[in-house]
Amino acid sequence: MAEERRRRATEAFFGRRRGKALRPQQSAALASLLPSYLIDPGRSPPTPLSDLFVDRVTEIRLEIGFGGGEHLLHEARCHPDTGFIGVEPFVNGMAKLMAALESTPAGNIRVYNDDATRLLDWLPEASITQIDLLYPDPWPKKKHWKRRFVNRSNLDRFARVLRPEGTFRFASDIDTYVNWTLLQCDRHPAFEWQVASADDWRQPYEGWPGTRYEAKAMREGRVPAYLTFRRV
């Protein structure tokens, strides 16, 4: 019964788990590599948390909903001394990442393939320096807004696991979700919007590689927003 309740809660934040059939290479990479990268929240987190990683890391970042893994891989390769935890319940996205890691392994990456809230509750307090939530499902219909990942409960989770002065970054091409996130974070005492000018939230993050989803949104005339909040 508890597992059933957890499954229902999981599906409140993301939709389908599978897309089209995987390519043979992706399917093979998923089967062979995922166990070595996968985090098991049924076990206690290591002390220190950096022991999760094969490589020695000095800080840890979290990306929730990494899609095909383009941004996660780019950041992991640009910052080899940083550990990256990526969460993606969509099987096709996880398979794409595993296929990429098959050709170029990364000892500073670990992943989780289920409900991000469970992982957040598993992580130790003040263990993460940055959380990225990039182009999450906007759940555009008002009756589905309760499914948006940015809410008071999840901001409480972010505040618990982020170190003081840590950052929460949110990117979206859906203006109603951008406004929603600004309002939710403004109401939360642990977060402060980092903005220096009226236009800088339209500027991509430093070193931003872009994603295929973002390119598609821009082709269709939607303008992305890039928000950064500081954990106070």
C-alpha cells in the first residue's frame, strides 16, 4: 500500500515513462551500464556523499529531469572535480545517456531513474551546491498546476539539501511556469532571486550548451527564461 501511494505521488510530477522503442545500442547500454551508475535510495547515503563517485570530487550538483543528458554530460566534462547526480524517470532519456557514457565513461556522474522527491529525501542535509531544473513539464492546464515540480514542499526539500549560498537554477520556455516559479520562490524564505538587470534573466547561463528541446522551442517562437535563486 505504501508503494502504491508512492507511485501515485511520482506520477503527479512527470507523465509517461517510455516513448518509442529503444535502438538496440541504447537498449544494450541501458542494460549493461545503468546498474553501475544507478543510486539506490534503499541504502544509506555514504559519508561523505562524495564517496558515491568513482572520481574524487569536491562538490556535488543535482540535475532533475536531464532529458537526453546533453547538459548533464557537458557540465560533467567541463567540471571534472564536481560530482553530478542526474534524475530522469523517462527510460528513453536514460538510455540516451547510457549510450553516450558507453563511449566516454564519466566517473563523476551518478543517476536515479525514479521520483526525484525520493532522492531529495535521501540526500543528506546541506550536501548539494547546485540544483538544476531545466525545461520541466509545465503542466499547462490550470487543473494540473498541482503537478508542477516547483511547489512549497519541493522548495523545502531544495532548501534542506542545498548548502548555504547554494543555487537553484530554473529554465523554461513557458511564461506561465516562469511566473509561477518566481512567485513560489518569492514566497519561500530560503530563496532569493539573483537578478542584476531587467534583461539578464533572458541570457543563458555561462557556458550554457543548449539542448535539443530548447532549440525546438526557439524555432517555434517561444523565448526561454533562465532564473537563478540563491539559498539564503
